[in-house]
Amino acid sequence: MLSDPDPEVRRKAFEIAVRSFTPRIYWQIRRLVLSHDDANDIMQDTFIKAWTSLDNFRGESSLFTWIYRIAVNESLSFLRRKKESLSLDSPDADGINKLAADEYFDGDELQFRLTKAIATLPEKQRLVFNMRYFDEMKYEEMSRILGTSVGALKASYHIATKKIMAILDEKD
Amino acid sequence: MNAEKKLSKRFGKANPFTVPDYYFNDFTGKVMNSLPKREISVSAGAKAMIRRRLIVRRMRQAVCAAAVAGGIFFGVNTARHFYSGNINDMHVMTGKVNTYDEYDRYLDDVFDHADISKDEIYSYVSGQDESY
């Protein structure tokens, strides 16, 4: 349907894709950037980019995987730009500091500590951890999205969990 | 217990983040309204993929049509072979009316068996023979 010559059909097909993919992609972005407003902006940019880049979709992966990959790249670009613009030791200290007072954060003390520990990981390692720990994604699917080997993903996840445990044990 | 299981046991996997009410319901409409309205051209790669799928679909249709035609041909030939010894049934199948000669041969057998001549039968049927 996305390759249909009728622009109305293509638009309708894209609308269906947006509706079905949004929740899963949103939560992945949100766990990375923490703020709802930032996640919302990245989501909009993701789908606008997907729409204008449909020419480049060759059908080699699923549409979901392709759009998810765009969302991941947009999120990582956002975090990099934020890192460059903030003169703090921890690039995400700003996000974490605001999180406690964020009206869209409903977690208890333990969840806040876990979120803070995850935020100290390098962006890509944080992404791998979130995909595996919270979304319980299979390594093969993660490999298709991130373009990284299953072995490298397993190693990254293993290191991430050990780091987080070390941070949380230190604070206890 | 490995690190993941320890984490999961202590901190769980619940989602502590929330969204404004009706956020997901409204999001699709907002995105669609913000999309540029320009025509999107289909890439050469996508066109090639669509062409390949069309060819495969047409080949499947041709194979199915050939199988059906072969089945009909085989069925008709089998039926013709099966019914070739029974001319009456064949004529019933084809809708042909039996010829006068075929009825006549049949009646000859009946008359021989009943010891009645054909002329007696014909005169009875025509009402010419008043003895019956």
C-alpha cells in the first residue's frame, strides 16, 4: 500500500503504520531522553523523516524495523547535541535533575534510583539495556534494528547490567 | 543469580513514566497534519521488488489455470472412455435424442420375448384394431 501510485492510499497506509508503531517506539525514546516533551519532539521528527524518506525504504527489513531505526538515530543525535550544549560532567544530569520534579514521572524511590543509574551509561549501551531489560526484545531483533552482531549486543548488555548493579550497590 | 535477575528482583521492570491523557490517541492526527503534502516517488529498488512480486503472482495464476485446464481435460477424457460402451447413456450425457433405429432395435427384442408382432402393437396403439 505504501508504494501505491494513489497518494491517498499511501497516506492512509502511513497513518495506519503511525498508529500501530507509536506506543512501542515512544517508550524506547522516552527511556533514553527521559522527558516527555523531548520524546514527543523526537517522535514527530521520526515520522516526518520516515514519510519524506519512503523512497529509501527498499523492503529489505520490515517497516517497523526501518522506522524504529530512524527513531533510534534521532534519539542518539538528540543526546549528542544535548551533550555538546551542556557543560556538565554528566551529560544527562540535567535530565535526571528535572526528572524528580517531572509531572510525567510516577516512579517510586527504587525506580528513580534505577533510572538514574541507567542514565549514567553511554547512550548506545543504555539503548541496548533498555531494549533487552524493559522491552525483553530478542537479540536477533535488536541486531536487525541496530545493525550490531548478536554477540556484541550480549556483551554490551552483560556489561551494562554489571555497571548498574555496581552503582546501585554503592549507593546502598 | 546473575546481575539481570538481581536487578529484576530488586527493582522490577515496571514503567515509571507516564504521558498526558489521550496522548497516543491524538498523536497520529497531529503527525499526519504536519506531513508535507508533496508526492512521494517510489524508489527504483521498491519498483523492482514490486515487479518481481507481480511476476511471481502471475506465474502462480498461470500454473493454477493450467492445472484446472488439465484436470478438466483429463476428467472429460476419462468420462468418455468410461461411457463409450453405452450409447444411450452417452446420448443422455450429450443431450442427444435417441434415433428411431435404436428404439426399433430395442422393441424388436421386447416383441420377440413377448411373442407379439410389431404390426399388432402398432395397430393397437393407433386404434385400428378394435379387438382389444
